[in-house]
Amino acid sequence: MAGMTAAAPFGPLDFQLVLLRRMADFQPELVEGARRELGASVAGMREANRRWQAMVRSPRGRGALARYRSVLGAPESAARRRIGDVECEALVWGVPLWPDLRFEVLAGVKGGAVWNEWLVRAPGVAGPELRTEEDLVPWGCTVEEAGRAFPPATLLEGSAPTRHRLALTLPSGTRRVADFTWGLLQHLEAPTTPGAPGA
């Protein structure tokens, strides 16, 4: 229609704003600093999230894996991985905002259905030394790193598909529940529900 302009392509910058928008509930100050680092406005971050949600919910939209390829381009690497008795494909993309991390998508070999999507440590990059509660700082580690550092850890249901909770017992015997968004640590708290894992 005359007078209408097409929306700009949704790209890696927009996707980073989506990641930040989901983290803002836990770490607004960190998100604010990262948003400014990307040169984006608050309105721009909201608009990126709105467009992402529209793509996710569109009945005519691409599947999740095709959507990531469209938005992020060709993956940095793709490899077959076996989890238990099931084989999947692990695809990773760089995330300029967090150069030591990668965005990983696990997808079924047949059909390409996405099983999991979160941030992981980049190959060859040493993760943080996690020994005490003080080492568990926001944005300082991934779900996998926290789980390995404080076994046994119990993965709990999060409040949204992009959120995870991990019940941990620290070496001191202190129990904590860690909140993660897109696989990155956001918040640590004492368990509150009697009888729940970690309580």
C-alpha cells in the first residue's frame, strides 16, 4: 500500500534485546547498562520483544530452528550430540554482548524440533571458579556450570519457557535456589517451600 514502509529485518541486535528484555525483571540495572552498550533505547527493546513474540506466535511463522537461522544467520558451529539414548543437533551462535558465551539450540535430528535454547560457555573459554555462594553472581555463570560446581543439583520448573531454576546445596550445607533466564544466572535465594527440592 502506498505510504507504508516495510519493517527493518529482525537481526542479531534485536535478538540480544529480546534476551535482555527477559532478564529485566531480575537485573534491571545490568540490563540498562547492556542496553546502552548496544546503543538501543528502552522503546527499541520493547519493540524488539514485541516483534519476536509476534514471530513466535504467528500461525504462519517459521519453526523455531528456522526462525533462529533467519534471525541469527548461519550457526558458528553445528554438531551431532547424544543425550542419553537420543541424538540431537547442537547449533551455536556468537553473542557479541557476551563474547565468552554462545547461544545454543538443541534440535531433534528428524524434523528439527527445538528441545532447548540457552546461553552456554564458549568452547575453549574457561568458566568461573564456583566454590562458595559469593561466587554465584548475576550473569556470572550458566545453568550447566552451576550444576557441575554444586552437585547434586535439581533442575526445577521455571516461571516461563526461557527461565530455569536450580536447587543447590553449597559446600557449607546452605541450600539455595538459583534463577536463570536463557541459561544465565540472574538471582539467588533461599528456598521457601517446605519439602521442596532444596528446602
